[in-house]
Amino acid sequence: MFERIAGRALVPVGIVVTGFLVVCFVLLYAAIKNVVLRDSVEHANNLAGIVLKSTRHAMLKSDRELNRAIIRNISEQKGVQHVRIFNKKGTVVVSSHPEEVNRQLDKKAEGCVICHEKAQPITTLGSMQKARSFKNNLGADVIAITAPIYNDPECANAACHFHPADQKVLGTLDIGLSQEATLASLASIRLQMIIFSILTLVLTMAGVIALLKMIVLVPMRKLQDFAEKNEEGGTALHPPKLPYELDRIAQSFYCIRKRLDNVELNRVNPSPNADPNR
């Protein structure tokens, strides 16, 4: 196959087209994945904001039972893996998993280290910095948001308890959402893109082969047949009508063959006026 012009023409074209589609697939899928993950983070951030606003009144009134009811109701929503609130010391004060309450977490644990990686804790975080992905104890993929609970005049002057006005962060909210639906969507998108890329590759190669056959291969085959028939001897045949430069090649070949025929004819039947010494 590689010894024929068809193989030498089609193989490089196939490699280039395949490489182009693979690069486009990787770049496009990476962009889509980034958008989907950002949407997931935004959804988790919005849910964290709802939780903070819902529990704010209960916190000001120091109503722990209302806080537990709010956290419990939110944790029952589809896709919510955990909801927990930490105090300043890192102790779980409210959680969707009762066994976690009053548990002290390590500052180097998942979700804590983003604020406590330095000696002075970070008090402000961007939305993407607050997000992290990991597998929980059940092996499920989770995207979690850590949202600081900031102090304000209402908190510092609340009648139920006192927080110093210079204390910026009172605690943190940690909420985790299952990534099962997101990963399933990405898998579906990836499969559809693979199918689309394969179809595009097949149709592109079919189009390239059809055009190459019509414009190059068929005319080249006619030129080859013309040359082979003229090599068999006899009277020089007129060349077929060929496109582009191939027609000029055929005409040149025909002219050369005609000249060779004339030379051969003169050698066999010399002209009476010809000088025999020449």
C-alpha cells in the first residue's frame, strides 16, 4: 500500500486529520469540564449561602434545636452528603451526622488546611479556594464548600452570648454535595464527543478519499494506462483528456513518443536524399 501513491497520499492525511480531531477533542472537553465543575462549585456556594442565612436567626437566638432542624432538613435534600458547623476551636457544634457533634477535628484535615496552612488563619477565601473534591468514607466523590461564619455587630452584641468585636470569624460551615450526577453528565458528554469525533473522522476521510480519487487517483490511473499502452509498441496513441498538469505530462509523453517513432521510421526507411555518411 505504501508503495502506491494512494497510500502515500492518504496515510499522512489520515494522521493529520486524526491528530487535529484529537487535539480539538481534548481542548473542548477540558473547557466543558471546567464549566461544569464551576457550575457545581457555584451551586454548592449558593446552597452554603442559603444555609448561613437560614441558621443566622437561630444562632442569634442561640436556638440549637432550630439549628439542628434546619441542618437536618437541608441534609435530606438529594445529593447533600453532609452539613456541619464548626466553632472557632474547630469543634463540630451542629452536624447532619449526630455522631460528629462535639468532635474536635484536626486543623490539617480536609477542609481545614485551606485556612490553617499558615500560622495565622486565613479569614477570607475566594469561591474556588473554598471548594475541594475528595472521596468520603463510602468511596463516593464529593465536592465540599467551606464557608466562614463572619462576626458582625449583631453577633458581637447578641444578648445570648458575647463575641469580641475584633474576632473576625466565629466558625465555619462545611457542606458536601455528591458529584455523582456531575460525573455522570461529564461521562455522557465525553461519550457523545467521542462518537461525534469518530463520525467526523470517518466522514472527513471519506470525503478526502472521494476528492482525492476524483481529482488525482483516477487521472493518474488514466495516465498510467496511456503510458503502458504506448510502451507496448505500435503507433503512438493520442493522450486522453486529463486535468491540470497531468494533461501537460501526457502531451509531452505523446510528443516524445512521436519523435521516437519518426526516428525509428527514418532508420528503417532512410530518405533517398539523405547523406549516407551522415
